[in-house]
Amino acid sequence: MIPDAASYRLTNVRLHASLTSGLAATFDSDGFALADITVADGRISSIVAHGRSKTPADAVDLGGRIVLPCFVDCHTHIDKGHIWPRKPNPDGTFMGALNATGADRAARWSAEDVARRMDFSLRSAYAHGTKALRTHLDSVAPQEEISWPVFETMRDKWRGRIELQAACLLGIEGVRETKWFEKLAKRVADAKGVLGVVTYMVPDLEELLDKVFSEAIKHGLDLDFHADETDDVAAISLKKIAEAALWNGFEGNILVGHCCSLARQPDLDVLDTLDKVAKAGVAVVSLPMCNLYLQDRRGDNTTPRWRGVTLLHEMKARGIPVAVASDNTRDPFYAYGDLDMLEVYRMATRILHFDHPVGDWPQAVASTPAEVMRLDGFGTLAAGGAADFVVFKGRSWTELLSRPESDRIVVRDGRAIERKLPDYAELDELMVG
Ligand SMILES: [Zn+2]
């Protein structure tokens, strides 16, 4: 369907207003317009409204199929990915996940083990149409000395296919080990990484956050937090992060993930927090599949009553940049998942109501995370940009989001890639014992 040629024209292509720049067309109420895309030497040379220019005889008619830019997945854990068969979560709770993962990490996470599972994850993400991905790396000693070199090797290996970023991950209590944390921040800076911690409502939270911000400022690092992944209304670390950003005059990018407890708090508290988050320029990523799995699991044979996700609509209404991402895949924090951002978007549509109207929600898996990750030109289709896009069967949101679209076509640098998902059996030998 996609010509194996340096230059070609695709005609009768359905593009979305929120993910296309420079297309002068009339978009329908779902945000779509029909267009023609010309590809030359791996790049998009033009995007014009369908029917506005003469169609060459050899143009390929896509019959109104939806074409979206390649995805950007800004919050994953590919160092943890796929350990489920050897270390399942015993009860599906957050504590069960934390303990199981900690035990597996201490016992099994050699450089080879981490590298093989990371590569498996990246092959899946690539086959599903992802072009950039940020992973957190468990950086509790001595794991940081194992995982960061693996990340650097993997980033080089995947350059040109997946733009790989990493953020360190540790409980904020670890920041109390001042010398060790300063060394970690330096290691992260040397790897051109992102400084990240998991915040908990510890008594010295403000002091510890100040230390995190001062290290980020010292090394010119962006920040990436896990915050308030709980239903406990007393968890207000999102607000504390925004306050710390303001009083430290932080100018880098800040991404905060989860923020589940916000959805349980009284309206007045929520408004105060959102004001501060907006003022501090903090971006928020929701992890809807992982939240649905871990949150409101009470372990007493009761049925979950809430979805676990944070207040993305209210955030977006205030101009806070919002994204959704994969989070964990087949590990104790989430038993499922394959780094398929169409699945994430499909699930987010159901869980978070990204519909009626769809509006610019598709940016949450493309251009918004690209901006947070400082990836110019990613997540948008534009003349002059890379010809990196996904061709779906669906011609409308209801068609696109009703089937897995396993037969989607992923085009990179103008050519359809071989979409080969790795076989689970490849990892069997890592799962023994
Ligand atoms: Zn996470």
C-alpha cells in the first residue's frame, strides 16, 4: 500500500486538525479533513487539502484512512518490563508491586537481564508506531551503576528509530543521603538524563524537594516526578512540587505522573493545587491503565468504585499541558501492556472520556509529550517534517478505537517498516528460577 520509493503521493488521507500543522482545509466536527500527502526523500514535502490540486496518476488512494504522526510515550518503565512470569504481584496492590519489584531487582537485574528486556520493549514500541520514549530507571544503589550504562548503550543502538530518554527513579527518602544523591544527579547529567524521584508525604518533604530542585538547577536538568499514586486524600505532593518550583524559580521542564489522590480531594483544595501547577508551568501525565489496575484494589473481594485517574479535563481547561502514557508493562505494577500507544489512547478515551468532543485530546499521545521531552517536530505532521506516521484502517474515531488495529502500517522516513513484535518465548530463559 505504501510505495517502496523515495518519492510518492498519498491521496484521500484523513488527518486530524490537532496533529497537523499548515493544512488549510475545512475540518469536520470530529476534527478530521481529507488531504493529500507528498513524500520526497523520507520527508513530507507537502500536505494539501484533498481535491485542491491535480492528483498524479500514480498517487496511492488511501480511501479516507486515518493517518496520525508517530507516537511519543513519555512515561514508561522498560527496566522493569516483562518480569511478571518470574515475579508476579501477589495481590495486585501498590505495596505488593513495590515489594515484588524490589526483590526481583536485587536478585536478578544484571546488565544483561535489563538490556534484553529493554530491547524487547523497544522492539514492541517501535512496531506499534512509537518514535520517542522516556523510561524511568530504578536508581536505588547499586542498581544505578548497572542500569544507566545499559540505557546509554540502548539509546545509541536505537537512535534513528526510537529517541530514548531516561529519568532516575528513587523514593524521595533517598535524597536524604546527600552525598550519594549528588553523585546520582551528576551521573544523570553525564548521561543527559532527567532527574526524577517518587514523592511521599514525609515530614521533611519540602526540604528534600528543595534539594532535588537545587541539583536540577546546578546541572541544568529537567525534572520528572511520580506523585500521589494513592487514594489517600492527605497526599498533596503535586501541590508541594508546584510550590517548590515557584519558590526555587525553576526554569526547566517539569513532568509529574499519576496525581491520583487529587481526584479524591475537596474542590477548594483541588482549585488551589491546579492554580499553582498552572502557574509553575508543570505538565502532568496520567497513566490510565496502570491506575485502573492498582487503584481502589482493596483486597477484600469488593469491586473497585473509581477509575484511579487524575483530573486531566480540569487541568487542560487551565492550560496545564497534559499527556497519557504507557507506564508499566507486564511487571508487578501492571500485569499487562505492550507499549502500544494506540491502546493507551483507546483506553484513555474510555477511562478519561477523551470524546464528545474529541477536540485536541490526540495531542496527549503526540505533540504534548514531545514538547515536555523537548523533541522538536515530533508528534505533528507538517510539510518539511519527517515522513514518520501510522496508517490505520479506521476512517473515523469509532472505527479507529473499536479494533486493535493490529494491521496498521508504520511508516518511518517515508518507508513502511517491517512490523515484527518480539516473541515472548525469547525471554523464557530469563524467567527461570
Ligand atoms: Zn511510573
